[in-house]
Amino acid sequence: MQETHFARATDKAAAPARHECSAQLPFRIALGPYRLAVEFRPAGAMLDRRRLTCINIDEHRIELRQDLHGMRLAEAFLACLIRLTHFSRGCQQGCVEEAYAHSLATGIVEFALRNPRAWLWFNLLLSEHQPGRVGFDRVVRGVVRQPPSRPRRLLVGGMPVKVRVLSRQQTGSAFGWYDLDQREVQLFDGLNGTNLPVVALHEITHAVHQAHGLDSRSGHRQFQRAELRGWLGVIRHNPAAWRWLLWCIRGAGRAGMPLQ
């Protein structure tokens, strides 16, 4: 692996700082083969004191700089999740754009399903610092009874992206497509269970990559930065669409969940 922030630890562990947040920090997460503690730490006690977050594989922890709060904390945590997702799937420099889209989509859904406490914490943090009453945490908790409507249009990188449902005759053997020329996410109308949020996240990630000018020749760090900026933008500008994705992820274990 070529990510220098996964290097061997040299600093001694320091006690996690107390951090005020209305959602309690998740203490442990699991993704792929990794089981990691999540800790706030002073900069001098981090694996790399220049970073806001570090994934310390040797010491089995994710380190968050203790002065992070609000949207800076949410952004830093998402950046860490994106790095860990690609790392756990072996997606690195030289992988094609399709691999990055699928790695991110499967990683986000796996993270949400295996780490419900951390997923709630992250979405509550987003909810507290988004304009209006977006209620992401309510969807994750299962408080919302009515399924959010499937988005028909998204704003991705300042550009409109259509979302259309296709029949099996139209999609053939595929579960979904992203039409680069039309800027259109296309989803098979028979998607259900885990496949629904995975395919939706996958195809929208293609739109994120396009909006940031990425292709299979782009570098690993370019993909990571674009996915961070791009998905934060999707969440910020399309809260209804994020609620729909959260609903799909929450119901991922139920067979036969139709597109709404």
C-alpha cells in the first residue's frame, strides 16, 4: 500500500481528550478486516502531527485531532472513512475509475450496516450543522415512517444530474448506469435490499468523479479529495436525496424493498 499515513506508529499513546458533542463519539468501528478504536488526541500524540486525522493500523485506532468540531469534524471523519474504505479493498494508485466508484459505494454501505452507532453519530453531526431541519439522524434511527421520495434530480459539483429508473429491458443485465453525456444516473427498477443503496451510491459517485474531472488516469489522492468534496456537496445541496439514501441503507437487509 502506498498511503504514507498508514505508516508504523512512533508516538506513545495519550489519553483521549473529552470532547463535547450531542452525539456520543463511536469508540470502535469495523470495516473490511479492520477493527479500530476512534479517539480524539492532541496533535503531538498523533501518528502524523501534521494531519487532522490518522489511520493508525499498527495501534488499531483512528485518531481525530482533539480541536475538531462541527462540520470540520464531520469532514475529517468522512475523509478518514474514504481512505479506510479504499485501503481495506486494495483500491490504490493505478486502479481504474470504476474500481473507485464501487469501492466507495460498497464501503459506505458496509460501514453503515456494521457500525450503526458510528453511522448515527456521523449523521447527527451532519444534521446539527446543515441549514434547516434535515433530520438525517431521524431516518437512521427509524423514527421516520414515510419513505423519502426517490430524487429525480441532483446538484453535483454545481451541475444538474438526472436520476431515472429503467426497466429490465432497458438495463439488460446491468443494475445501473451513469450516462456521462446526458449526466444521468440510471437505476434498474427491480433493485432491492443491499443492492439498492450500493448501486445508487456507485452511480452517483461516477457523477462526482465526472464533476471533478477524474478518469482512470487520475491519481489516488485526486480520487480521495474529489470524493470527499463531492459527497459533502451532494449532502449539502441535496438533503432530500441523502435522506432517501439513508432510508435505502437502513432497509438494506429487507428483501424486496422497491424504489420509491
